[in-house]
Amino acid sequence: MKRAHPFFEKLVKAYASDLYRVAFWLAKDKQVAEDLVQETFARAWKAIDNLQDEKAAKAWLMTILRRENARRFEKKTPEWLEIEEALVAEDSRYEPVEQLAQQQLYRAIMKLEDEFKEPLVMQIIWGFSGDEIAAELDLKLATVNTRLFRARQQLKKIMGDSPKEQRQGQGGRL
């Protein structure tokens, strides 16, 4: 027997926007992201009785979303978008300089090996704690912390000096 309808409504209200942000980050397409979120909630509704701990609802929903995203690649080859197009489509609230910074960070994250990229994305995009990441990836917390540290170190190398450091190296001139 399914849990009460109000519980599911609480889940939708609490996590729909987070799921959409992650879905858009994964898909880089508004309609695909909306479809992913809708399918995530449809599957969650069917399996709501499998949710044993209501405190784990966010991680459970994110797992469903990740699996839904993987399913779309099983069906067909995705259409690739340029990063700039996707970021502009994502959010036009940002100034061009902020959009450029977002693009650079996204490119840098995409260059990381999966073992470093996945925990970093789970932390900065999904807001998972170290313990949640460890549970989700079936790793020890120390391993997750090491991978997060190494991911940040690699990002620093990939991105090079910040513009401020570059200006200081030139005597403060641009």
C-alpha cells in the first residue's frame, strides 16, 4: 500500500528544484531536464514503499535521477551542445563575466577523472555531505575526503592562476 499522498507532495515540494538543477546540469537542456525530473518522481511514486528512511529521501531521489539520466543514453545517442550554448540557455541572470567563469569551471570539472569528478559534483552541485557521498558511492569517508581534496588540487592546476594573481604578477596592470 502506498504512503499517504501528502508525504509524496512534501517530497516534490522539497526536492523538485534541486532535482531540476541537477538534471539540467547533467542534460544541458531544459526540456530533457524537466522530463528527467518528471520521470524521477514517477518512479519514486511507484517505489515509495521502498524508501525506508525518510531522512534519506534526497539521496534516494538523486539516485533515481542519475539512473534516469543513464537510461536516456541506453535509448539513443545524445545531441551534443557546446558548453557556452548550454550555460547561456541555463541562466541568463548572470553577467557575461560570471558566465565565462561558470564555463571555465564546468570545462575544468569535465576534465577531471570520474573518480574525482563524481564526488566533487555530488558535493558542490547536489549538496551531499561526505557521509552521503561515501554511502552513495560505496566508499569509506576517508576515501571520499581524499578524492575531494585531490579534485580541488587538480582543478587549481587545470584553471591555472586566477585573474587576480595574474594582475599581481604584472605589477597590478592588466
